[in-house]
Amino acid sequence: MIFPWQTDQWRQLWHAKCEQRLPHALLFTGVAGTGKAQFADGFTRALLCHKAPASVKADDNLYYCDSCHSCRLIAGRTHPNVLWIEPEKEGQAIKVDQIRAVSDFINQSSLQGDFRVVVINPADSMNMNSANALLKSLEEPSSGAVIILVSDQSAQLPATILSRCQRIAFPRPQPEQAMAWLRQKLPATEADPGLLLRLANGAPLAALRLVENEILAVRQDLFAALYSLSRNQGDPVKSAAKMHDNDPLRMLDFMLAWMMDLLRLQLSGDEDGLINGDYISQLTELKQRTQISNNARFMQYLQQLRGQICVGINFNKQLVLENVLIRWMRCVC
């Protein structure tokens, strides 16, 4: 099922399909947690569904039955006309051999339908060799083939890839819409939907995962360590050892949100705009005990470190976290 905030994108593409002007290469972009991969799956089902309509009605917002043989095969990832390209392990790059299989796939005879669909997710995990291997398939499209690239960080894709795809943007839903959807999906919990959405940058699926994957506990442990270290309590090496199994990007995002809030309080005193409003007392105390210049330099370091990790530089997670915590201690007066 598509999400309520994806109706416009769905109708745009379904109109193009019905009018036989569907691009051979699509790039789904937007922040993580807006449902791009789920949309790609749903659109793939629609293209191959045995009961999909041949035209568009103004009030239609779903164009696949989810019950025919084709839809069931796609749900089980066994449809002969669909190829999913994903990293073999989470966090790894998509290998060039995986991309080379795309050319053979889209040029083979179609089975059980007219379309052959390739979904590459996340496309920004392709290395340079993989991206170059994909170019041939994009430059010489095969009739009936559709290549869908899904990316949270499309800026990392080469310009040669970007120029050969039609970009479909998936912005964050309106806050009211996101809040209503999240309230329906949240399990019996005391988690504040507003806080979850702020932590997830307004992306509803990312907000829900914070609860389902117990990620809020990671945030709590990190912030407890930051506050303790700011009071010269605890040990940065021991704290890093306790948390080193966590996703480094998520840890950095939590720390960046912490520093953004601290700088906001120091520069404007605006408490209403805080991301981590549930830590207002600790942040207010740190406002007095840290210097703006030190905090700004530390935040710049965190941003640079995040960028290095995103482009594939492989750091020792334990050492990185130790260094981050030690640098944080230097911010405190």
C-alpha cells in the first residue's frame, strides 16, 4: 500500500504509464523514512498486476490488487520480471557484479507481463565501478524495461547517473498528516509522537522505527554519557566501549541534534524550537557551562565526520566514538 502523502507521485507515474510515456529510468529521492522503497515496491506491483486498470480515474489512488498471482510473486520476491539490487549486507556497497546483471536482465524476453523492472536500493551505495557499469543500461534502454533507483542521498550519485533519470521527489508529509499517521501506527507506548517526528526530521517511517527498534534507548544512553562527561563524571573510553555496537551515523545524528539545540539556546534562547525538548534542563545548564565558539567547532567536526562516513571511509567505530566524546569534554568550561 502507498502512504497517504504519496498520492501525487503515484498519480503522476500512473498517468505516464497509461499514456505510454513512462521514463525508462526513475530516481526516487527524499529524506530517509518517507517510504520511497515501499512506493517502488507498490509501483512495481502495479506495472505487473494482472488486474490493474488501463486508464486513470480521478479518485483512484491504488492501482494493483495485491492478490493476483503476479502481485503474490512480487511480494515474495520471486517474480521473473523483477530484479532487486541491494547490498549483500547492510552498510556495504552494491558490487559491480550485481549491476552487470542488470543489462542481461532487461534485455531478456519478458515473462508474465510486458514490463521488466529493476529496483536499486539504496542507489547511493553503488561504488564508482558499479555506477559506471549502470551507465550502459541507462544509455541504451531496452523496450519495456524500467529501472528504479531509490536514494536518501542522491547528491552522492554521479552526475552521469542523475542526468539519465527522471527525478521523483518524496518530500516530508505535512506535520498534521505525519502526526495522524504516526498516532495510528504507534504501539501502546508513552512515546511522544511530536518528539519522534522531530528526532526523525519529519519522516514518519523513521519516527516509527525509533520505537520499533528501541532506538530511543540508544539516544538516552548517549545523552546520559554526554551529560555525565560534561560534569567530569565517567570515562569517555568506557562510555565509548558500551555504545560502540550502535550505528555510527545514528549516533552522530543524535549528537548533531544535541549540539543544534545547545547552540540555539545560546544564540537565541528559543526553547520552542528545540529538537530534544525533553532534555531542556540539561541543555539549559550546559548553555551556561559551554562556549559558543567551542560548540560551533565541535559541531563542524561532527558534520565533517558524518560526511566522511557517508562517502564510505571505514573508521574504527570504537576509536571514533572515543575521540568524539573526548572532544565533547573539551567544550565544557
